[in-house]
Amino acid sequence: MAGAAAKTLPRHVAITMDGNGRWAAARGLGRAAGHKAGLGPVRMCIQECSQRNIEALTLFAFSSENWARPAAEVGSLMGLFFDSLEAEISELQARNVAMRFIGARRRLPVRLQAQLAAAEERTAGNTGLKLQVAVSYGGRWDIVQAAAQLARECASGALRAEEITEERFAQATTLGHCDAELVIRTGGEQRLSNFLLWHCAYAELYFTPRLWPDFGVADLEEALDFFAARERRFGLLSGQVAS
Ligand code: FPP
């Protein structure tokens, strides 16, 4: 553990949890069973990130595009979100986790919307891990809603177009100034699939063929080792970063 504590950790880890369906199919199970099995690694990542004092963990639970999946799968995922939050909220509170949900919430079932708002309210004062769950979320949606918000402010006279800087734009996104430093995607695909587009500008991208329900502590450790080995230059030269 001493070695693990010494390495450079990302402040914000973001994860696309892919591979639940294939994990279930390989066992002759329905897709819902794969999503349910995905709760194990969710718990593990929250616990491990908390213990390592990582500031923020963002999980991609349901994308804008996932609404087009068969109604039965969408329904079972909405049920799983509701049930798992109900079952875990006390534990999250005890772990000092502050929860936020990002995405087009008005598309979600009303009772889920109410539950998400209650979980945010209950954990708002917590000072530990910021757990940000992307539900009904798309990176393009986020950029468009930020642009619309700024356009409204310009129309009302509260803001001038010349005052729109990257800083000001970032503030209008759902996460605000919370750039992802490490993005992990399980399941073998090597793409962003509309996740956190604004906040991934300088993220290190880590892809693993491991299916999400099989993602364990050793896999997370490997991703953190990958991050620690990267030189983060932000457009500078290596010598500039060193000095
Ligand atoms: C993608 O795998 C996964 C999802 C669309 C759902 C992810 C949800 C969970 C892990 C459930 C719990 C999450 C929280 C935060 C409560 P896929 O179905 O596209 O897999 P496939 O590519 O193998 O078909």
C-alpha cells in the first residue's frame, strides 16, 4: 500500500462502464442481470476512490443515446438506479460522499427525479468524494445547454458576448470546473461515446477489454498506475513541465 500512496493520483476519475450486456450473454443471462452485476464494481470504485482521497468520481450510467434501447431494458435500468440508490444512500452518507446527478433529468421517471434530488440534498454538506453520476447525459447535450444558458443571459442583458471566456463557459456546464484527469472505459471499445466532451480536453484515456462486472481493484490500480506514468504537458514542452 505504501507504493500506491506515493504515486501521483488523478483528482478526477471518470468511468464509462461498458460490457454489462456481453458479461450477461456469456453466462446465458438477460442484460438486466449484467447491469445488476455492474453494481459491485461501482461500490468498489466509490470505496477505493474515497480511501485514496481522490476528489471526484464521475460514472456514466445512462447516455442520451441509451433512451433508444428496448423499453424493457430502459425500464429495468431505471428500476435499478432507483433500488440501488435507496439501498446505498445511508452507506454513501456514512462515507461522507457528496452526490450529484448530471444529465437531462426531466426525461427520467418522476419518482426517480425526486429521489435523485433528495440524495443530492441529503449529501450536499459532505466533504469527501464527489460522486457524480451521469444519467440521461451526453457531452453534446451538456455543451448545448451551457450555450443556451449563456445565450439567455446575453438576451437578458446580464452578460455580453465578449465576456464569454472558456472559464465562463465551463461554469455553465453541468460539472463546472471539474476537468476529468483520467477517463477509464471498460469493455474493449476505444472511443468517448459522447461522455464529458468539454471536461475531457486534457484527460488521459485508459481503455481495457475487461467487462465492467469483472472490473476489480487490481484493474483500477492498473489504470491509476497508467495515469501516474503519464507526463501531463498541457501543450507545453517536456522541459517546461519539468521546470
Ligand atoms: C453499458 O454496458 C452499461 C450501461 C448502459 C449501464 C451501466 C449501469 C450500471 C453499471 C448500473 C449501476 C450504475 C449506477 C451508478 C447506479 P452495455 O449494456 O452497453 O454492455 P454491452 O456493450 O456488453 O452490451
